[in-house]
Amino acid sequence: MGNLSTFKLFYLSGLQDLGVYKPLYFLLVFVLYILIVIVNLTLIFIVTVHRSLHEPMYIFICNLCANSLYGTVGFYPKFLLDLQSDIHMISHSWCMIQTYVIYSSVMCETSVLTVMCYDRYVAICRPLQYHNIVTPRAVLKLLILAWSYPLLSAAIAIILTSRIPFCGSHIYKLFCDNASMVILGCYRAIANHVWSMVIISVYLIQFVLTLISYAHIVKVCMSSSEARTKFSKTCVPHIVVMVTYIMTVLFDVFYSWGGSVDLPIGVRNAFAIQFLILPPLLNPLIYGLQLPRIRKVLCGQSCCKHKAHYLRNNT
């Protein structure tokens, strides 16, 4: 091990072909990030302020939005700085931090979506027992589990990666990720691969449980018009969000596979950042527009503003 060289800086090579279009990309990314922050904070504010929305489903949605803000802060500020610079470097420690924030957020989102699926299963399949099962204490326990397991799992993965000496410095993405750093290691990191398999297995189990839950929900909905109404109002937005999220995460997985290096850099970049664009932007819009009670609050606030404006102009 004495002849191994350890790199303390990494070069993010995903922006190498932007050229004169950097200012345009900077403007577009800046506007996108501001929109993500605004729509997520708006939904969090609405759920927090209105007591009628202090129910499990809306609390889970609030946590989904908070996680979107947490995950995007690990990517967009650094990305905007890179768009203003000709050299795209990141230190070893900041690369670890960025990896931790982005991928703990990915796992948190999956866990919160699983918890939301459980909430919908109890609400539709066991409606008479819903308030006895999904109590405030149960909601708190579910949220602690949904946040603590991903944060702890990501921390263990980063600790394992931080012990590896690196024999390369080029990460061919727009951001740091654990797989890229492990590939740059001077030797095969068995512990990292084993831990990755453990994490993947846990989330595969969550995915299977989600499928089973929705199979039961659909079965109940086929025999009850009331359940069908509840399904269309609350489960359809959740399914849309889950499908969008799974597809965007699969894009990033596809990017990480060896075969993706044959794709143009622009296509690879587009695949890699979909999970940092679509879910954070669309989740609050989907829930805000599709869930009747949130839509009613939004429409009520809009009507109040128009009424106040009308009264001011006519007094």
C-alpha cells in the first residue's frame, strides 16, 4: 500500500462540453431552484398554518417536501457555482458531504413514500380502525423510522468510503456519488459492496410491501364506491409521485452503469439529475392540485386576496 497515491480533490467532469451556453444554463438552473424552494415551502406553510390539515396524510406530505428541500440543497448551490467557474473541483470532505446529503435524501424519500402508502392502506382497507391505528404517537414513530434509518445507513456508507485511498480524481458526473468514489478507490472495497447490497435489499422489501398494499387497496376499491372515491382523491396522486420518483432514480442507476459511458455527455447528465429535478418540483404541485382539501385552501386564499384587493380599490 506504500505506493498508493491518495487524491484530496475531485474533478467533476459533467460540465466539460457546455461552453458558451453556461450563462443560459445558470439562469435556467437558478430559476428552477427558486421554483423548487417556493413550491415546497408553500405547501409546508399551508399544512403548518391550517389546523384542518393537521392529519397524518398531510403531515407525511409535509415531510416529503422538507426532504426535497434537504436533498436539493446538496446539489443546486454547488452546481450553480460550477456553472460560474471554468474549473469544477470539489474537496474530498465536501464530496463526502454532498454524497451523504443527496443519497440520504433519496432513501428518505423512498421511506416516506412507503409510510404514506401504509397510511392509505389503513385508511381504505381498515377505515373504522384508522384513528386507532394511525395515532399521533404512531405517526411520530413512523416519521422517526422513515428519517433515522436512511440517515444512519447513508452515514455508514460514507464512513466506509472515507476509509478508501483514492487512485483517481475524475468523477464523470455533475455531482459526487458513492459509486463513483468507490470506483476511484485503489482496491476493491468489499465492505462497501456488502453494505450497498444490504441497503438495496431493505428498499426492495419496502417496494414489495408497497405493491402488496396497493394490491389490497385495489381489491377493496373494486367492491366499494366510497373506497373508489377515496382512492381517486388520495391514492392516485401518491401513485403518480411514486412512479415519477422510481423512474427518475432508475435514470441515475442507468447512468452509473458502465454501458452509459457510450452515451453523449448531455444525455448522461439529463439521466443523472432527473431525480433532483422532477420529484422536488412536481411533488408539491401534484399534491397541491390533486388533493381536494389542499386545493380548497389554495383557492380560498386566492379568493381572499382578490376580495381584499377589490375592497381596497373601491374604498
